[in-house]
Amino acid sequence: MSIYELPKTKEKELNKQTFKNVWNIVFIVFLLIISVFMGLNIGSALILESNEEVTLLNENTCVSQESLIISVTEESMPSVVSIIIEKTAGSIYESDLFSVIPYYGDQNSLEQVGAGTGFFVSADGLIITNKHVVADENAVYSILTNDGEKYTVDILSKNPVQDVAILKIKNEESKFFKPLNLGDSSTIKLGQTAIAIGNVLGEFQNTLSVGVISGLERTVVAQGNGMVEKLEDIIQTDAAINQGNSGGPLLNSKGEVVGINTAVSLQGESIGFAIPINVAKRDLEQILNEGKISYPFLGIRYIIINDDYKDEYEVTENYGAFIIFSEDNEESSVIPDSPADKANLKEGDLILEVNSKKVDEKNTLTKIMLNYFPNDEVVLKVLRDGEEILVPVTLGNWDDYNE
């Protein structure tokens, strides 16, 4: 044979195998077609299911937010108290920022003339509120709890610079009070949930309002109770804060206190302000350790320099705390016998840094001083007559110079 030929039996087996292979290929193609078709349907089903999940997620988010606020409210309300201010007849008491309530009645009786808010920060009855709520030294102060119990309180101490005061329930050592958890106000962000609880208008106890943190590091001038006070580095919120809310907690969504409600803007709507809770945490630590709030004292009158004041005060830098020149018949801007005076600081000096921390509009001298205590030594970098010098200063105690 010129070419090889297969035996007949082998040829038959080969034909059978070829037939099987063809059917296998057809079956595989059929499966592929089915898979593609099923895949499209499965994909469509997954898309539909995904859309349903998004819808459910949106609904659940609303429910979750509502449930969260309800939960925070229920947990926090027992810790919030109304502060009752009472005086004898004929007294005049400025009940809260921007309002005055006169009272004329029985000369021998105590009557409520004002109200504010506070909250427990310890199980044995320590309460934080605003200094301006308890400003009247001749008034009698008591608190009303959420369950209607009334207790008299002592004023343990007031922060001389910030609008914070700490009270203590009298003669109730055996009682247990539920304190609120204190958060970290340095971590709050714009847009996060803000929940305010307070004694609105001195009448509607433990009223709740909800909003967001709408501003940070604000500086405002508040007035009331015969006081005018510059408040620096405070929190702005659009959660409604009304007269009587002063001293109440501003809470985050975890139920932690991040601020102390303190003031409202009369010129705008939904603009309220709160003292950062970290200020009060410092005060609370001092109360527990020393029995009073102590604040460092330098002893100068100054203005923070910026681009606008740079030319006006004829200085070469656009930052720092400038010790202003006193006018005729005014006390020197360096208080006699103060730590600044003892360190030979002078009018016209520009304090650039405190312990290497730059002094500017964001980090004012007052804000930086919150990190120190009386008797701490700091080193000031001072620009004097065009030359930078280092001036060591031992800080004094505010109370020793402002009695």
C-alpha cells in the first residue's frame, strides 16, 4: 500500500469517538448560551436587589438617626437639672443673657427670679453650669432634677475668665446622681449632630433641640447679669438655644457632652454658642485636686496683631500680642507688681510666642494660657525695638490680682 490505511475496526471506533466529541461540543455551547442568558437575569436581579437595599438603607438611616436621638435623650435627661435662682422682694435679677426680671412682693419671702440649666458630672452631686447663671452673690440657688426633686446647692468655684461655674449639692452624701459622660471638644467637626437640652425661658424644663455644629473657634462678646465678657474659641450651633438654656449640655450623637450652652445671637436666627467642654474638664480637675478653679495671670492689656493692626501699631509682624500704650490718665497696660511687670515687659512689646507656640488670631494669648497653671514658668519671645528677645515669666494667680 502506498499509504497507511487503518484497520476497519479502528475506523469504526474513531467515527464513534468523533460523534461523541461533536455532541460534547454542542452541549458545551448550549451550556454557554444558557449561562450567558442566566447571567444577564442574575445581573438584573442583583441590580434590582441593590436598588432595594439602597432604598432600605435610606429608610433605615432615617429610623436610625431618630432612634439615636431618642436614645441619647432618654439617657441624658436624668442628668440635666434646672437651676432655680431666688431672691427677696425688691431685688432685680438679670435672669439670663439679654433679659431683666424685676420682682416686688413680700419683703420677707424668697421668690424665684430667674432660672438656668446645669448637668451632673459626678455621682456625688457636682454640677457644671455657666458663671453668668450664678453671678448674683446675694441670690439663693437650688436645683430641680428631672424627676421633680429639689436640692439646695453651694457654688464651689467660678472660672475667672471663661463662663463656667461648678456647684455642689448640699448635705446629700448618701444620694447617687447620674453624671453625663464628658467628650473631647477638640475632635468635633462641622456638620456633626448637636443636641441641646435646657430649661427654656425658665419655664419649660428639659426642652430638647437638635441641629448641627455650624461653626468652630468663634470669638464673641456676650453681655448680661451686669457683665460683658469676651468668649474665645467657642462652638457655634444651629440647635435652638434660648433664654434659660444657659449652662445646659450640648451633646454629640454618642450622648457625650462637647459643650456648655452659653449665649445666643439676637441679630441672627439659629445662632447659638457653647463653651467647649475641655475648658470645664480642666476646671473640674482643679476642683477635685485643689478645691477651686485657678487661672494663670500675666498682667497686661493687649491686642492681637493682624494685617489691619500691623500698620496702625507700626509693628513689623502681622501676628502676636501687642501690649498697647495707655492713654492719658489710664492705668499702665502692664499692671504694677504683676508677673509681667516683674519680668520687665513694657508697653509696645510684641509677644510673638509662648514656649515656642505662635500667638495669633487663631491661638490667642488667652487660649494658650489655658494650657498653664499659676506658678508655671513660661518663656516669651518678644519683639522689642526691632530685636527679638526671650523673657522668662512665672505666672501668677488670677484671684490674687482681681479680688
